[in-house]
Amino acid sequence: MRRIIFWIALAVLLLCVLFPLYWVVATSLKTQRDAFAMPPVWLFAPTWENYVKVLNNGVFIRAFFNSVVISFSASLISVGVGALVAYGLVAQDEATKRQNEKFILSLRIAPPLIFIIPTYFLAAQMKLLNNHWIVIGVYAFVNIPFAISLLITFFEDIPRELRDAAKVDGAREFTIFREIFLPVAFGGIVATFILCVLFTWNEFFIALVLTGRDTQTLPVSITSFLTFQGVQWGPLTAAATLVMLPMLVLGMLVQGKVVRGMSLGSIKG
Amino acid sequence: MKDATTYFYRPVVLFFGTVSVILTVYVVWLTLHNISLLRPGQESFIGFDNYVRLLFDGRAINALGRTVLFTVAATVIEVSLGLAISLLVDREFLGKRIVRGILLVPIVMTPVVVGLTWRFLLDPSNGMMNYLLSTIGLGPVDWLGNPNVALFSLLMADIWQWTPFVVLLTMASLESLPGDPQNAARVDGAREWQVLWYITLPALKRALMVVALIRAIDAVKAFDIFYIMTRGGPALSTETLNLYGYISAFTNFDISYSLTIAMVLTILTNVALLLLYNLAFKAPKQGEA
């Protein structure tokens, strides 16, 4: 009896979690008529017409390209800088490390509004609002503290003896970093990179404020389907599926690390 | 000789420190002026007028109230629901890994897409939610159009996205608990609810506090689903302080006032955080004593 209740509860839970997602994907594969049928159509002949419409939309393709460029460059910078800083911090004594880590995390408490308005204001005066680099720079700035604190946890797993032995052999710090830390913590570095990409790809607020016509990322671009004449749900659900699908794949790749990383990203101090 | 490892982090930490100090000073300086993009070149020093204005701005006070309501409701519901679910799945069963994977889905989903998804489900005429209600004989609800309901519809979307996060974190801490005290209590004849109340929950307290802290910080800053689902409407009924700050800056172009809002929001968040933080990290000591 208890087992049956357990399985029923679990089924209800999974249904609640998955149904909204299923419904969006299903709607994206429906014709206009099926999508708005009341009562809803459960069995339907799938069609790709919404996807064809979205993929022929130059603005959307452009935004996809922007999202890829911006999230990969910003994450590359974040992980690169983050790895160097994390290496330096792991080598310090416990008190110095904690103190610096605390400071780095405290940077992330402020709501984005407070640093994005001055950035916007300055960028507007320097005519940089339609520039990829300003967005990449801000995302790197936001993700570096996160990358540092996550990478520290991976670097701490590396036995200290490995470093000491290399030092006895006369290796320089940068050599130890490149030849020992990078290869040994490679999995963790890749996971950090993927998480940075995930955050940047999903981020909306900064992109909304700082991107212009040519630099719009996907989350901003997708809002253009919400027109004053009403919402075009068919193409919109297709676009939404295309936006989130890569992140679902990436999320599954770094499954165990997502929650660890996200809690780090938010604790901030 | 100086340790070379300091060169790896000092410059970056110094850079971040400098930027934050400059930014803070700059923001404070901006809030003491009346800079508006609508009146370029006419800004002047006005002292604390923006802060006084905020104090008597009914719209801002209401927005602050909604921020508090949303944050407290989201945090309490997500943590309690998440705890209940994690206790439910805290056992060995077939497909546990798959359940974990499924729970990850809302967390990694783009928040804008989450907002769109719920707006779609809550559509007053074609939405799934009203259809489901109608099958059990309940009248249509204008989820996002009714000022009394809209904030709760947003809450629902937030709960859907972030409860799984609480579940996964709590599951991890449940698994890392030593099972001995529980088993010992069971051998001594304790009932399941006693084991839960006197042993498991106190052991989880710290982890739950941290999760609650994380969710509270994010709820204060919630923006994406608000912007997508209601944009603060109808009749400002879902406008939080964060959203009001955004609208002040990018609809009214009132840069200084918007930054004043952001400043006050930051200070209030930090004060609340500090209180919660002390609560979270003093609690275990009392528990152990």
C-alpha cells in the first residue's frame, strides 16, 4: 500500500514537472488550427511548419549566432581568468584564501540593476550600445567570480604533494599551473565552462539593456514574437524549443555539477 | 623572495575591488543628481531629494511590499514543498537517476522560456490551465489579467522552476547524513515522525537555511518571468521594486531615481541577508549545545 502511494506521488510529481515542457514542444509541432483547438488536441499529425518559419527568420538566426558568440567568448574569458585566480588562491594559506573568496562572492549580492544602469549610461555616451564586446565584457565580469569559486573547489581536490613535488623539481608556477593543474582538473574546468555558457545563454536582464539591433541574444529576440497584435504561439513555441534545447543537453552533460555550481553562483558570501 | 602565486590572483582581485569602489561611488554620486535622459545637459546636484522622493512614492512603497510578499511566499513554499518531495524520494528505487535528471529540466530551462510557457498555459481563452479547471467544473480564471490573481500566477511559475532546485540540494544533503542516529532511534522504538522531527530535520537545518537564503536572494531579483508574463501589470499589481527600478530607467529614462531605487533595494537586501545569515550560522551552534 505504501509503495503504491509512493509511486503515485512520484508520477504526479514528474507529470507536474514535465507537462509544461511537453505542452510547449507539442504545440510547436502542431498546425495553427490544432494549436488552438478547444478542447485541446492530444493526438495530432506533427508538422515542421513552425520551425521552417522560425529558421527562415533572419532576426532569429542572427540572435542565435549572437548568443553562441557572446556566451562562448564570455565563458572562455571567465574560465581563463578564473582558473589563474583559483590557482593562485589555492596556493595561499586558509585565512587568505577564505578572505579573498568571501570578497569575490560578495560582489554578486548586488542586483544587476545597480551596475547595469551606469554601464548603460557610459556605453550610451561612448556609442557602444550595439557592440558585441561590451556585452561580452559585462558577462565575463559577472561570471568570473562564479568561475573562481567553483574552480577553487576542483583545484582543492588536487593533492598538494603533486605541486610540492613539481616545485622541488624546480618548475615555475605557471608551468605547474599549465602542466599539472589544467590537465588534472580538466573535467572540472569543462564543467565550469559549460555552466558559464548556460548562465550566459539564459541571461535576459543584462542582454535586454545592453544589446542593440545587431547584438541581440536569443532571450531578447524571442520577445519579438509577443507583438501588439497578439502572440504567435506556433512560431513562438518553436523558437522557445530551439532556445532551451541546447541548454537541456548541456545541463544533462554536467548533471551533478549544475546544482553545486548554481548554489555557489547564488550564495555569494 | 616573494611567493609568485600571489601574482595569479592579486591583480584580478585588485581590479574587481577597484571597479566596485569606483562603481559604488559613481552610483552614489548619480543618485545625488537629477539625471534624466529626457533632459540631457540639465542635470544638477539635488542632495538627498531622490531618497526623500522614494520615501513618499506610493508606487515604490507598494512595489517594495510586493517584493517582500513574493520573496517570502516563494521562499517558504519552495523550501517546504522541496523538503517534502526530497523526503519522499529519499529511498532507493528503480529510476532514481532518471528522476534526478528530470528534476534538473526546469532549473536549466531559460527563464524567459519558462515565462512564455506559463503565459501560454495560463492564457485565459486557449490555455491548458483553464481547460483543466473547466473539466472539473470550475469557471475560467483570468490568471494574468486579474490584479488580485496575477502575482500568484507568477509565484506559480517561480515555484515550478525552482522547487526542483531545492529538492536536488536537499536530496544531496540527505544522502550525506549518517544513517546511524536514525536507525538507533528506530531500534529504540521511535516512530517515523519522531525520527523525522527530532533527528533528520535538525540535521538538515543548516542546509535548508542555505537553500532558503539562495532562493530569497534570487526572488528579490526576479525579473525575467515578471517582464515576460505581466510586465508589472495589470494596474501595477505585479510590479516589484526591481521591476519599478527597470521601468524608471528604461521607460521613464529617470536614471538618477532608478539608481536610487536600486541602491535602496541593495541596502535592504543586504540588511535582510545579514540577519538571515546570522540566523543560519548561529543556529547549528545552539543545536549542538
